[in-house]
Amino acid sequence: MNKIVNTTNAPAPIGPYSQAVIANGFLFLSGQVAINPETGDVIKSSVADETHQVMRNIKAVLLEAGYGFEDVVKVTIFLSDMDLFAEINEIYGSYFEGNFPARETLAVKGLPKGVNIEISVTAYKS
């Protein structure tokens, strides 16, 4: 049976989806953008600030589900521009220790709320 995961420590979904779903030990975490869950404001002050907010949102959902970054096995990063890759990659990498998950990074035409970055993750616990 699937379990829906929701926390007030990450932004509420802005559409018909859940923050995350657990199925057979896998946690499928919906794409997170740089929305401050306390204020609902979109963070656009800098790409670094956006990236940190996205990673904090991911961490909040992981923790609510009983997972951590060490359980992440797959990441998808969507960028508004590949020229942002190096800066985002450095910040993203700082949230992991040891073994890094599999990942792909894509540049897309647009992202929700006009943000520069969206990240979704899949985590696993046996």
C-alpha cells in the first residue's frame, strides 16, 4: 500500500499531487522549487539562495518520511539555463556525503513560478 507524505516544513503542492509517496520502500519526492514554506514566497534573490531553498524543502520532506539524503538513489534537476549548472552543482553536492545518487540535469524552456531550478528525488530504504 502506498503512503502519502506531507509536511508543513515544505511548500504545499500547487497542483493535484502529493509532496511525496512511499511505495515498497521507495520514496518518490515531487519536484521542489524555491518556495519558502513559512511565507509562501518564491525565493529569487540569487541562484544560490534558490538552490539552498530547494534543498531545504527536499530535506524537510525526506525527514518527514523518515529518510535522509543518504537514502537518495536518483535525482532529476531541471534548470532554466545550463549556464547555471556549475553554481547549482556545487551547492547541490554539499548536501550529500560519500556516495552520490544517480542524476540527470536538463535545461527546460520554463519552470513553475518562473524559478531557475526544480529538483525531484527518489530515495530507498529496505
